[in-house]
Amino acid sequence: MKKQILKVISLSNLFLLLCSCTSGKHYEVNDYLAGSLEIQERFTICQLNDIHVEVGSDLNKQFEYIKKVINARNLVGENETFDLPDLLVLNGDTFMNANKGVVTRWLDMMDTLKIPYCFNYGNHDYQGRYPNNFIDDELIKRRFNNEDHFAFYPKVKDDDVFGRSNYFVNITDSGNTIFQVYLLDSNTYRGFKYDNIHEDQIRWYERCVRESNGLGENDPIKTNMIKDILTFLAKRVEKKEYYNMQINNEDFKGNLSLLIAK
């Protein structure tokens, strides 16, 4: 009996890996642009991680807490405070063992904030009682079918880049892009271990950065490139590795700032 169970598990893992292959449709870089936001005096991003909304959650209570977090004023000086964020990033594990009703109701609540928001997949967002494309379809519907939309998500499905939520948002000043926010899907599980960001996702990121800066595939990197933030749900081991890279390497430099969780 034990051997049979192990065979079933192995076949299930193989099926998941095969379903995750990246032999899908090739999209242009501009297709991954989920939208643009014009900067005012300053631009503030609020990142929310590991909310873990599920079937048994008290959604009203959880959302009230999230609103308090978002509306919190951080005292800078005697008279200066931070305003509401200009962009919310749901940066992975927003849902865990949720169903369609929970997802749609939570996104409805997010829309009531009237603040632009991005959704990024974490490993638990894949663990839900809904089809694989359900969250994507809900976000795309809100992004493209509602005039007064607040969800920022690209109309990209079944592409040739590993994962799902690989896209970016442009931050502009008088119509000119001065900053970019990139989201990467850190994926779910590989067998019984956490998965990670894949090499083709890094190549996709480089392709987007190069094209956004008018660079060809073999052109040297410029010093005056558009600044960017790359955000993804990182496991503790990855966060520690990145931290040690900064501490131990005096020559470690770059235009990249990581917003990471866990």
C-alpha cells in the first residue's frame, strides 16, 4: 500500500511539473505593462504580504485590519505625515485554501479603497478551490472591463515565461517613465520543497528592462537607466542569501531594490 501511495504522489508531482512548462505564447514586452501611474510630490508603495484569506476567515474583520494598516499615518516631523499610498502591492499569499466567493469578495473590498493595487502570486495562492486561471480572470476583468478600475494586471495568459504574475507598472512624471515596479511570481512547490524564481523569468526581466531603456540584446548597460523595484515573495533562505551578498561583497552595486517578504 505504501508503494502505491508513493507512486501516486510521484506521478502527481510529475504532472504539476509538466503543467508548469513554459511552452506557451510569446508576448511583446509592452503586453506585460499593467498600467501607468503619474507621480505627484512623492510616490508611496504599501506592500501587504501573507494575509492568508481563506474559507474560514472573517473577511470583514480582516479587511478592517488591512484598512487600518493602509490608513496609518507615520509621523515624520511635528507637522508632516505620510499620505495614503499611491500603489498597493498584494505581494503573495493573499489567499490560502480560499474559494471563488472568498476571492471575489476580497477583491471587491480592495476596490472600495479606491487605491490602485497589484496582485502577486505566492505559493499558497495556488492552493485554492478554484481553477488555475480564476484569479487571473478576475483581475483582468476588473482591469479592462470596469471604467473606474483599481486592479493593475496585464492581459497575458498562458505565456512562455514560468509562473503567472510576471509584469510591471510604469511610474511617470509628465508622461515620461521615471520608475518601474516589477512583479515576479516566486511560484509554488517543486515536489515537497518550495519552488523558486526560474532562469527564464530573469531573462524576461532583463528583456523588459532593456527594451524599456531602448537597449538591444547586446547593448552595454547604461548608468542613467530607469530605476526600478523588483518585488516577489521570497523564502527566508533567499532573503538571508541576498542579505549576505550585500554584507560580504563590497562591490555589490546596482539600481535594483528588492521588496521581499518572509
